[in-house]
Amino acid sequence: MRTYPSGMRIDSSNFNPVIFWAFGLQMVALNYQTEDRAMALNTAMFEQNGQSGYVLKPAVMWDKSHMMYNHFNPMDKEFDGLHATLLTLRVISGQYISNIHTASTYVEVEIIGIPVDCAKHKTNVASRNSLNPIWNDTFTFQIMFHDLAFIRFVVIDASTNHILSQRIIPLRCLRPGYRHVRLRNASNKPLELATLFICSKHEEELLDMCSGQNNNEYLDYSSAKRRSFAKVKDSSESGRDLLVPVGARKRRMFFISVYGVNDPDEYVILKVTQDTSVYDAIVQALSKAGKVDDIITNYVLVEDVQSGWEKKEQERASEQRILDMTEKVLQAQNRWTGAGKFILRKVSDDPSSRAWITTMLSRERQRIKCENDAADWESVEQVFIVCVYNVAPDQPYTIFKAPISSTAQDIITQAMMKAHRSDPENLRKFVLVEEVECPSSETQSPHARRHSTDHPDRRILDDDENVYLAQREWKTNGKFIIMDKSQAEHDIIHIERKKKGSSKSGPSKGGTSKVQPKKKSTKTQSPDKTETSSGTKLPTTSGAWQGSPSSQSGSTLKRLSAKFSHKLSK
């Protein structure tokens, strides 16, 4: 995808290219005849790798293993899956920053990046000295997206507000410690002697926890810090340290993803430390989902882990375990021997949920016993507890133990034997039906939520299908029902028809809906334009940025153009 200045910019001005890079655009063309801040940013971007013309995008845009992949939006104000960087910068002095040695000057330090990172601070004015002025001022910045942040130094004449010298550097190219920053003029041309003497320190943001309270009652100072970070007069102090309460302890921050909080197939990202327990993780997950009034003990955190990292191991069934409320989530994750994930499940009082929990807890106790007795876990007979409904007219359900290798026909036979209905002729008439509740989102309309409850998902299990593995795939509450084969097929067809009928959407009252034909090309009146090659996909989340040639105003482009929105989806 390529964006370029519109012909409406009759003064050949430029836009800020950083926001377009943040949305993954590969080519950001600029008016090269205008040497302004945007051009200096573009130069800084492609200087960091020897001006090769290509810069690899941040990993969040192309690495599918990144926790924030497909979850990153540059316009957000909170980023749970990114480590914030705390930059402490001390502007000490300058050397030959102006040809007029008696000018009064000050330095403006600015962070340019995604909107939440943009900040600006100024030093004191060094009166009548531009030969070797001394400012000795310290600033602290909090930067969420370090990979696409730039730091800009501007030396300004206090009497005329004219720029004497400046320099833009990618933040990841600024080495910590004491450094001399070579300055350039307003046209971004190098100056022979002008430099700034600075000292910088990069720190990863830590979570603050108050002593004397619960170890995991975190103090969220992110927004307060962002508002309150300012100049610190004393160079021996840091602005961040002044905001930490007395008695607070700092812990390194990690991220974990938890599935099933809002939707079974989606995950939320939690901030945790080595002291975060399962109980604290559940509280944080429910708070993110807006379910602060829910009872914590109605939820359990389950780990679903593969037996190994090899491909053949990942093809086998994974092992699930309910974590204890006092267990540390990071310690549990460190014991994983293969790919795994955390799943938040709500436990109900129905017999199927109780059977599932009992199975998980008994298997964990048996596994621990085998470890203590040095026995082989694989050689132990593996059983699970299953609840089956509609066993007999006078028996609504039955609960029994069965081997984990049991098929649907095995479960039907065992359930019928418990109900003394083991006639072989009758067994062939029945099938095992799986009924799972449809997940209902809080954002759905009341009609949609009612529809998902009234018509749960049903399917008939094959006679040789493994019941234990089918039950493990449940992401919400479910149950097994023994039904007559013809009646089960009729009920499932009826439910599907009802779902399709209620999901159809028609035109609004008093009007009709039409499908507009696709146009060959479109034109927009936006100040800046975005174009793609027609007939191709828009790979906005992979690849590298390409240094684009100059784009003159009014250039003719015979390609499909589309309006670029700052709300561009991920």
C-alpha cells in the first residue's frame, strides 16, 4: 500500500509519516522539495540501516507468534501486550550550537511516535551563551511503542524563536549513557561542530505493588505518569521515582493470554508478575471483560498443554488441568513441556459441569500420586466421569466412570446397563447427542442472546467417536443426551431451520436495499491519498517499509485509490 500527498497541498507541505508507518503502510511518499520535519523523520527512518531503502516492520505487524499480533491499533491508549519503556534523558550542555555566540538558547526535546507516546519538554534558557551553554535538565518519558518512536532535539533562539539546529534519531538507535549528538540545520544538513552533550537511560516499566497489602494489588500509574512526567530540576533524581509511593515494591512485568473471557476463540492479555496467583489473574480477566460483579469462585482457570514441542506430539490430545487458586500462573507456565494456553471457564451447578470438574481434579490427584510413587503415568488406567441425560423415563441422567478411550456407542451401552435397558436391539436405535450452549457476547442485542440460549448447538456423535475428546473441546457448558436416532435428526434439522430463519436480515421499513456495483476507480477529496495496485491484496501486516521516491503534487496515478482512515482496522 502506498500513500502520498494530495494535489490539494498547493504549498507542497507534508504529513506526519509516522502514523502511516504505524498502520503498516509499505510506502509513504513525500514532497521532497520541502525540507521540513516530515522529511527529517523519513531520513531518520531509513538512516538506521545504512539507507538501504527497506526497514523491517515491528514484529507486532508480521510475527504471528507475537501476543499483540492482530490486536495492535496505534490509536489505542492502552497496550497490554507491549512493554513500556521509561526513558530518562538529561540534557547537559551544548557546543557551538549557533554562529551568534551571544544568543540565548534553550533545547526542546520531543518524542514523535504513535499518539499515546507523543510528548514534548523544554529546558531552561541559557542566557547569552551559545558557544558552550549548560542546561543540565532531566526529563522522563514513557514510551509504549518503542519500535516506532523518534526523539527530536531542537535548539531554539529564545529571542526570535528561530530554529538554530536540530536532530531526529530513532529511539532504538539512541545508545544509553553519555553521548554527543551531532546536530543539523533546519534543512537537515549536517553542521560541522554543533553537538549536544546528553545522558540517557532506558528502563523497562515495572509493576508497583504496595507493601503491607495483597501482593498483587497493583498500582496503575500509567495514565498518571503520562500526565505528570515533567522536568526534574535535580539531575540526581528521576521523575518516575518521585511518583512511586513509600513502601512500594517493583516487580518485572510479564504478559499472558487467557482464552474464553469474552469469547471462546478470543483471548485477552493480562499483566502479571512472578507473584501473581491464579485468583488474581481471574480477577484481572473479569475486570477487563466488565464482569466485576461476578463471583470469582464461579470461575476456574484451566491450562491446556501439549505433551511436547515436536509436531508429532502436537497431533496428540493435549492435557488439561484446573489450576489451584493460590498457584502462581508464571510457575505453571514455566512447567509446560509443549505449546499451551490458559482458558477461563465458568462453572455451573449442572451435573455435567460437576462431572467435568471431578474428572479434572481426580486425574490431577492421580498424576501427583504417580509422581510421588515413581510410577508410570501412562501405564495407569485412565478414566473420566461422564454425565448422560435421558437414560430412562424415571431417570433424567446418570453419572458413571468410563475409560477415556470410550466411544459414543460404548457410553450408550454403559448408560443403558446402569438403567437396566441393555437390550441389544434397542441400543442400535439410539445415538449420543452433544448439546453445547452457544456463547453469548455482552455486546450482542437481547434478541441475539435469547436466540443463543433457546437454540444451543447440537450434533450427533459418530458411533466410534471418542467421547472424552469431544467433551474436552467444550468451550462453554454442555451435556450428552441419549436420543432416538430419527428423533435426534429431526430435532437438529428443526433447530438449524429456526436459526437460519431468525438470522435473516431484510431491508428496513419504508425502503429497499440495493447492491451497488463496483466502480473501476474512485476519487477522494481527502488531503492525502492512499493507493493500491488493482487486483492485489493489501499486505499491511507483513513485509518491510520501502523508501519511496519523491511524489510531485498533481501526479497522475491510474490505479485504484481509497481514502485512508485513522481508524484503519488491524
